[in-house]
Amino acid sequence: MESKTDYRRVPITMPREMYTYMLKLGTKSEETGGKKLQITWIVRCALKAIMDMGLNVSNINSEEELESRIKEAFRKYK
């Protein structure tokens, strides 16, 4: 893993339901004996998983289309 000095801060916005979901994931991990998951961990790990799936991003014109492609790549990766 790179040192934090190599990290870049990326401000993102998201709907409240996504934010709440990530908070619940963190809490659930802690309640079941793990560490409380940080939101940055969740986002970075999700992106790392996407990077490993060989996502096809050609001719994408909307967030909905990108979501569909990510789900398609996930199904193929399994």
C-alpha cells in the first residue's frame, strides 16, 4: 500500500441513503467483533474491486449507465 503522502483528497457528494448505508456498514462490522469501517476504507476498497474487474467504460453517457456496467462487470467477474 502506498504511503498516505501519495494519497489525494477527493471530495464527493452522494445521496443521504448511501451515506447512511456506509455508516451502518461500519457500525455492523464493529458490533460483530471487527473494527468500525471508515467511509474512506469502503470507498477505496470498492474502487479497488472495480479496478480488478476489467470495467468497460467505452461510450458511457450517464451515471446510470456506469452503474449498469459495473454490475455487469461484477457478474462476469464472479
